[in-house]
Amino acid sequence: MEINWFPGHMAKTRREIKENLKLVDAVIEIRDARIVRSSANPEIEEICKGKPRIILLNKADLAEEKATSEWIKELSNENIKVIKGNSMTGEGLKNIKPILDLLLKEKLDRLRSKGLVNITTRVMVVGIPNVGKSSFINKIAKGNRAKTGDRPGVTKSRQWIKTKLGIELMDTPGVLWPKFEDQKVGLNLAFTGAIKDEIMNVEDLALELIKSLQDQYGDRIIKRYKLEGLSEDALENMDNIAIKRGAVMAGRNIDYNRIAITILDEFRGGKLGRISLETP
């Protein structure tokens, strides 16, 4: 199953991120804790090189704790701090402000030495589609999405969002990249909903998800769908899940569309338990 998806507006977004980077002090990159590597846009990595950065491993409650801890160790360095959190509940987000202050300590100390007290830190929020950027911004801003006015050089569609933490956030649309070198990356993005189901064959996608899960997380599939066991054949497993869930049409034909949507929704909603599709 080959996946490539790069709408024209994403090329525009990429240009805008590059142009607006000089207006911010730091970058907050949001990734999906279940697919930390796949949800990292390699072009963001290149564009933001040298800029202090926080990587938020979002939806950490859906990923395995051990794998998430390993990713935090793997990705952290002097200029990049990695934290886990949940932008829906706010878990872990209280660490954003102190970590930003730590990353920008030299600059903040310099400004304070000049007598400045109320210093506003400007931060760009980046990430792939459907990774939780809007939820993150709403939670940090606590619903205060007031526009603070256009800054020089900022495209008019880009507005700054003021928070009570002394941070102003610049939102950016979710952006993917032109070509997935590894088709596994494309599949992981599709599994988690970063690529819209509307442009996918969800039946094939659900089958690929079962293939990805049945070796490492087979026990979860058996428990969730009350199966007697698993076959090596993913399609047979999908058929058995459909029968258990009553996704069967006249003539005992499997309703593949219905069961595919069920499997994808339940995986995305954490109904199969905490799952990490990638480890460092």
C-alpha cells in the first residue's frame, strides 16, 4: 500500500515557517508519542536547526511509557528538550514555561540586565496534521485566542496568540513533506489519522494495521475482540474480528468498510491499550 500526500498549501506553509522563524525565540514541535520518528517532519528538523526547541511527545497516554522514556533520552540535547504530555488534558504542559526559560536563559539574563522585567517569549508551534497543535495552543492559552496584532514580516493570516505565561504563540498549519522515503512512515501517519481517511482505502489501511500489531500486540487484539487466537494471515484475523462484531452482510459476506472503520477508530482511541509503533 503506497502513500504519498502533499497538498499545495503545505508547500506554502513550509515557506512561511522558514520566513517567520526569525521572528521567534524558540520552536515547540509537537509529535505523536506513538510514532515519534514518523511524526517528525524531516524538513522541520532542517528549517529549525539552531533554534532552541521543545519537542512535545503528545498523546503520551496512548503510548507505552517505557518507549516514550527511551525517546526522551534519545532526542534530548543541549538545544532540544523533550517532554511527554497530553494537550487535551494539559498533563505535562506546566513544564513548557520553565523549560523555555532554561533554553533561553542567556538571552533572558541579557535582557534583564538591561532593566527589562516583563519579557515576552515568542514561540512558533509546528507539527504534522492532527498531532494536537490546536489543542495544545488552546490549553496553554486557556481559551484566550486573542489576536495581538500583526508583527512586521508576518503573513496576515499568521496571528500571535497571547497567553498569561509571558509567551506568545505563532500557530502554523500542519505540514507533511513531499515524499515518504519509507512507506512504513506513511502507514504510521495514516494509522494515527495524520493523513485523512477520505483519501485512503480504509479497508486496506485497517488490514495493514492488523499486520503491524498482530506480532507485538496480538494479545491485545485477542482480548479486545474476544478471539480464540490469531492466524498468521491478517485478512483471516480481520474476518474473525468482523464476525465477532457483527460486521457481516447478507450471504455471510464481511462488511469490510464497517469493520475497517471500527478497527481504526478503536486503535486511535486507545481501546487496544497503550501502543508504541516505533522505538528508538
